[in-house]
Amino acid sequence: MKASTWHRSYPIGTPGQAWGAAERAQWLALQRRQRSYADEVLRPIDALRDGFEVSTYGQLGHGDERYPLRAVRNRWHNGRPLALVTGGVHGYETSGVHGALRFLREHAAAYQGRVNLLVVPCVSPWAYEHVQRWNADAVDPNRSFCTPSPAPESAALMALVAPLRGRLAAHIDLHETTDTDETEFRPAKAARDGEAFTPGSIPDGFYLVDDAEHPQPAFQQAIIAAVERVTPIAEADERGELIGSPLVARGVIRYPVRELGLCTGLTGAPCTTTTEVYPDSPRTTPEQCNLAQATAVCAALDFLLARPAAAA
């Protein structure tokens, strides 16, 4: 568990006052494109077309930039459980995107005819390119799965999934918790909202976020058991918590996902989880983080196949 030592004020805004249009524009002017969605996400997805159906479920734009939104599915069969995998809701969380792509390349074919898959590797492409938690409007997509949604990234995914509500057996949303959560993104949120920033800590290891309203402890532990073979599981802090939430089981906390507008609240699936990898740990590598994400997806699907009642 890494405690924060970062205490300076955020450089945008006036303490105690929420941002207005001027502050949001100032924040946006500081953002720089650092990587290519076309090269690192769209190109690998296009390489999957021989074995999967690739569709464009929308397009986002900012200024002169255009971002086609891609979804990948296998051949669906009646009577098979349907699972949604999402990555890159927070674009800066790299292994969420590349873990989803790794799953598609290396593992998804093994589930053909057994599980109907819908995979969206990168929900927030502008944020992916700019290594940001928010979209270009300084809105967090993973607090925006509500109606009406303030984030077009979230609204587009909601529209894609809407016809499938009531049919999905599982939803696995791939995320990271990074050192920059504490040094940049949480201080930025406090400044944006006119609140005081309270330093916290970052869990050193992998953990999951279950749905507090509909917990699935066996589902979560099946994933933890698989992932601990490839990366360390986060331990609770001195208060028995991870990022301010009580640890309910090894490597598992719970959030009211629908109330918070989180991605895993959009489907109504009986089995949902949010993965959280820690890429800044000296105990892991980017490759291990991607592997942990792909392993989590496989473990979730294997759980569905081993326990058909979970898909009902």
C-alpha cells in the first residue's frame, strides 16, 4: 500500500470554487496527444476481422480529431451465455485496453460456440491518446453511465448495450489504479469540484470491485484465484480497506455501481466486476498487467461455463 506524500495545490482553479468554462478550457489546453488510437487500438482490432465480426457502433469527435468506436464479437449461438468485456473507459488505464486486445488475440477463439462475446477494447479513445482519466470536457466517463449521460463515450456504449439488457450473463470492465490517480487525477477532481484534496493511498496489487446491490462473492473469488497466479493480489491497509472501502473478501471491495454511474451498472447482468491492476508496482510489469486482465476475463467466462445457474 503506497501512501501519498503529494500535498501541493492543483495549478488550475481557485481553492473552494468549482471550475467554470474558463478553467475547463485551461485544463484542456494543457492536454497533449501522447499515443495513437489508430495505430495501437484500431489496427490490432482490424487484424481480428478474419475470425470475428468487427463493427463501428459510433464516432466521437473533438476539433479536427475523429474516433470511430469499435466493438468485436464472435459468432453467437442460441442458448449460450452472453458476456460483455469493456476496456479503456478510463483511457489512461493502459492494460484495460491492451488486456482486452490480448484476450481477443489469444483466448477468445477458445470460447467460440460456448460463450457469446461482445468486446469493446477502448471506450474512451480521446482519453487513451491523451493519457487522461476524463474526456475532453473534463467529464469522467466512469461516473456517467446514467440517463442522460454527460459523456458521449458512455452514451455510445449505453446505446450499443441497450438491446442486450436482460440477456447478458456477465460484464467484466477492465481498469487500473495507478500512482497518477493520487498525484494527478484525484487532485484534479478535487479542484474541478471545488473540494479539498485529501491524500490517500494506492493498493499495491490486483483487486476487484463487486456490485454492492447485487454481490457475487463466488464469481469474484474465482477471478482472484486465477489472477493471483500471474500478479500479486492487493492487501488491505491498516484500516482493513482498499482506497477507502472495506475489504469484503480477499482482493474484493464493493461499490453501489448503478448509483455511482459506473460502467458495470449499465447491463443488469447478474455477474459483474471491475478489475483494478496496479501497473506502477515494482512487483509487476506491463506484460503481467495485460496478462492479469486477460486472465480475469477467462476466469469470469470459465465461471459461467462451470456454473450454468450464474448465467440464468
